[in-house]
Amino acid sequence: MENKEKNLIRKIEELKKKKNAVILVHNYQRPEIYEVADYIGDSLGLSKKAAETDKDIIVFCGVKFMAETAKILNPKKIVLLPAIDAGCPMAEMITVKQLKEFKKQHPGAAVVAYVNTNANIKAESDACCTSGNAVELVNSMKENEILFIPDKNLGAYVQTKTNKKIIPWQGYCHVHQNISPEKAKLAKEQNPKAKLIMHPECPAEVLKYADEICSTEKMVKFAKENKNKQIILATEIDMINRLIKENPENKYYSIGGTCPNMKKTTLKKVYEALEKNQYEINVPENIRIKASKALNKMISVG
Ligand code: 13P
Ligand code: SF4
């Protein structure tokens, strides 16, 4: 690590203490961002940490829907997103107007929104879920028909694990959508002893090659429980850094691409966020109250 980076890390740690802040970091962040994290994890783990923190400031190193979720769950805290333009293209794939129309077409069905949605969509949903608890969440709903938004791939995966009828919206994550069956097949042929772990945002025709399908945090658990193994990861490329950091005795390969939005957060931006209290994420109170009902169901399951 360069001296410049070490210096920034030291300055961030000092400011973090001075301002009574907590730094929450998603697994897909740049590896140097891990160095300033109080907690690294998946969407579910990070949401829970945000909801329970007693610090004054939450610095969210991830994308906007994650920081919004933190604000909705813990509204008295100042929530900062260091890279204000870090969004999630999948979250933009459904609008409130489209969701209202979708609901009208399926009266009696419940809406389960993947956490990768904007706050106004969560406010129009019955419950939220993450990739870590989507199956449990859907099974916990009293309705038998579920409008699953916006990820068609996660929706299709959940359908293989539930007796409820999933009616998916046609959104997707471009990073996981681009992992092809050919890539998965070739990786397995080249590394026949390796276990292939896939994120459920991958399409069904790719998931059929998986030895394990799980959220990013459960990938860490898998690596911990399978020592001295070869593991192929089908998810965002920087996930590999977390696994190498915590379970270096395994050999890892990745067939995933980069999420450019997750890379917008840099150490310099984290420092500036703490120094200038930027960029503060707020959610209008009427939307926050409605969205918090859906999000509280999410953090209470799984
Ligand atoms: P998880 O880390 O919750 O598995 O989600 C992955 C993701 O794509 C977040 O945007
Ligand atoms: Fe959104 Fe995909 Fe990036 Fe996650 S990896 S933030 S789902 S674009």
C-alpha cells in the first residue's frame, strides 16, 4: 500500500473517532475501503448494522439505495454517501407509476421488493428482502401470489424454492446478467475440483452449474467452512478480495465483472465525506414511514 493511502486511512480513522461515526462497507467495494470499515458485509448485514448503531453518523460505502435504507431504518442519524453518483441501475428499472399499474393488474397479490430499489418503490411495497433472505421472506407472506420486483433472476430463483406463485418484474443486474453459461461451464471444466458459488442475481441458465447459490455474506461463510478448497465465484469481481483477506488458505477464481457504481467510492471521497458531512441522504418523512414498514419485515426475517 502506498504512503498516500496509509496517510488517508490514518486521517479517516482520526476523523471517524472525532465525529462519532461508523463506516459500513459493502463486499463489492475497493479493497482499500475495507481498511477503514467498522463492518463489511452484504445488504442484509449492513442494513441490520445501520438500524442498530448508536453512532451519530453512518458513512455508507456502497450505492445509494443502501444509504437510503440506512436512513429509513435509523432516521435520527446523519447518513452520508461519499460518492453521490453511486447508484444501482437495477433500482431504476421500475418506477412508481409502473408498480401501481402492475399492482392493478394483479389485485390480491403482495409486493415483495428486493432491497435494490428506490425509497418510493419500497413505500409502495408490502415487504422488502435481500438475496440473503428472499426465500424466507416470500414464504412468510400470507398471500399466495407475489409480485417480485425488480430482479427477474432473483425472482426466478425464489420460484424454484417456494410453492407461492412468483410474478417477476423484468429488471436485472447487468453485472450478473453478463455471466454467461459458457463462462460457467468453461470455469468448471478448467478447474474440475473447484466449487462454483453463484449469486442469485445470475440468470437461471447459469445457476444450473452452481454448487452453491447465496448472498455475498454467505459466500464468506462458505469459504470459512470449506478450508483448502478451490472456489470459483460468480459475482462482482472484488468479492474475491474479501475472501482472500479472511480465508487465504483457499484458491479463488472469479468469472464476474465489475460494478462501476461500487467503484465510485475512494478513500479520498470517504475522507471528504467525513470532513464536510457530504453527501447527506434524506428521505421525505411520508415515504420513510411507509418504506420502513416493508424494511422492518426484511430485517426481522433471516
Ligand atoms: P448482497 O451483497 O446482499 O448479496 O447483494 C449483492 C448486490 O448486488 C448488492 O447490490
Ligand atoms: Fe446494482 Fe448489480 Fe451493482 Fe449490485 S452489482 S449495485 S445490483 S448494478
